[in-house]
Amino acid sequence: MNPHDATKELATALAEARVVAVLTGAGISAESGVPTFRGPGGLWEGHRGEELATPEAFARDPVLVWRFYDWRRTKLASCEPNAGHRALVAIEKRVPHFTLATQNVDGLHRLAGSENVLELHGNIWRIYCERECHEVIDRRAPLPEPLPPRCPRCHAPLRPGVVWFGEPLPWHLFEQAEAAAQAAQVFLVIGTSGVVEPAASLARVAKHAGAFVAEFNPEETALSRYASALFRGGAGDSLSAVVTALEDM
Ligand code: BJW
Ligand code: ZN
């Protein structure tokens, strides 16, 4: 199918849908200047993100892990939502039941104006006590030295409010995301390599429940085979074209 037909087909499906769900990953924020996790640019001082995003790495070297997150927070502080984030806001306004499940911790969907957002992997601006006695939103970037920041109540190290490998997702959010995937007539998979579970399973759930699945990603991914429409460019341009087609209907 040529890109124009796919755009029209998806716009028609969106115009008719009562329930729409979306799964986003790092790729939707790439055009805002946020580095993705895997692939080119997915490195920080010779470390792979996956190596540092674990409770074991934090236990072993909390200063190293905090330097990684502080670097990302500092970079993020000057990033703004892009056309892809904004297109999802426009789609949410036109659909009766819209759910946006994101694996991103950057908070850019909410900043763009999306309302029903489920942050499955947490939020990088949230910080909580390792002993779980206290939680804060701290937007300072960089954080004042020395790292790691400490709990104002019990003095234990504070940790980033994100979900690391081997940790459970906030299950009440995941349950909502799964219910939305199950009920969706249209499911969009945007800017994710689709290799991290259980988030990736949402696309399979939607497909098996009969949704029209569309993928937005310049590369083929682990989830491409579930998609009936493939948009192989940057998410910003393709999603904007879909919104334009939707508004012209
Ligand atoms: C563009 C673009 C443009 C570029 N436009 N696109 C089943 C099978 C096997 C393993 C498991 C399983 N179930 C669980 C596991 C283990 C594990 C897992 O999935 N491992 C696999 C990697 C093998 N999962 C977990 O551990 C999860 N927890 C769990 O399951 O707990 C169970 C439990 C229950 C009860 C008690 C205890 C435990 C937790 C997963 C947490 C993931 N955390 C991270 C870090 C978050 C914090 C941080 O940001 O630092 O989340 S890892 C990292 O990967 C981050 C991301 O959200 C996540 C996904 O990455 P994403 O978004 O897909 O990014 P990339 O970089 O991979 O892809 C970018 C894409 O964009 C690419 O495709 C590009 O082409 C594209 N792109 N430019 C559109 N302009
Ligand atoms: Zn504490």
C-alpha cells in the first residue's frame, strides 16, 4: 500500500473508532532530541542504557547510575514536545475513549497536552526513597552535588522513579493499558523496538482482540508483523499527515 492510501485508511479507521489505544516508546521523543535506548546514540559514556537501568547496577554503584539519570534529566530539561506528541493530543480530542500507554519516562506526552496517559515505566522527574518512606517530584537538573541525593526523612539514597529491569510495572496502570488494548478498534504502535515486556504484549493483545494495528517506525521491529499499516518514516511527519487527513473528513 502506498503511504497516501495507508494514511487515508488509518484516518478512516480513527474517524469510525470508539476506542483507540496507543503504545509509544523512545522513538516518538527522538525528534525532540531525546536519545533512544537502543540503536545509534543509545550509549552513555560507553555504557548501554540497559546495563544501568537495573536494581543491581544501582546497588553496586548508585553514583554511576545517578550520573546517568542526572545527565538525561539535564538533557531533557531543554527538550520540548514535537509534532508526533501533538498529533496524539489531536487524536485524543476526536475519539470517545482514548488511552495512551507510554514506556517513556520523559513526561513529554503530558507536557504536549495528552490527558489519559499511562506512564508504564514511571517518570524521570519523580524521585523516591530507596526505603519507600518518601517521594518527591524534583525538576532540578542537574541535581545539586553530592550524588546520590538523600531522603530528607531517613537519609537513605533516593532513587529515580522509573521501572528497572526485573521490577514490576505499576500494575494498576498496566491493567488499564491491557483493558484498553483489548477493547481498542484501532491500536497505534509508535517509536518502540517492541522488545521489552510486558509493554510489547499490548500490541499482541490488541491484534488478537481484532484491532486495526498501525506501526510508526523507520525500522522494522519485533511488533511489525502485527501491524496492518506500516508508516516507515519519522513519527512526527506520518502522524501529522494522519491528523490532517482526519480533519479533512
Ligand atoms: C523512531 C524514530 C522516529 C527512532 N519516529 N520511531 C518475557 C519475555 C522475556 C523477558 C521478559 C518477559 N517478561 C519480562 C521480561 C524481563 C524484562 C524484559 O522485557 N526483558 C527483555 C529486554 C528481554 N522486563 C522487565 O524486567 C519488566 N518487568 C517485569 O516484567 O516485571 C515482572 C515482575 C513481576 C512481579 C515482581 C517482579 C517482577 C520491566 C521492564 C522495565 C524497562 N525499563 C526501561 C528503563 C526505564 C527507565 C529509564 O528510562 O532509564 O524502559 S528499559 C528501556 O526499554 C526503557 C524503555 O521504556 C524500554 C523500551 O524501549 P523503547 O522505548 O522501545 O526504545 P528503543 O530505544 O528500544 O527503541 C526506539 C525505537 O524508536 C526504535 O525501534 C527506532 O527505530 C525508533 N525510532 N527514531 C519513530 N523519529
Ligand atoms: Zn526515606
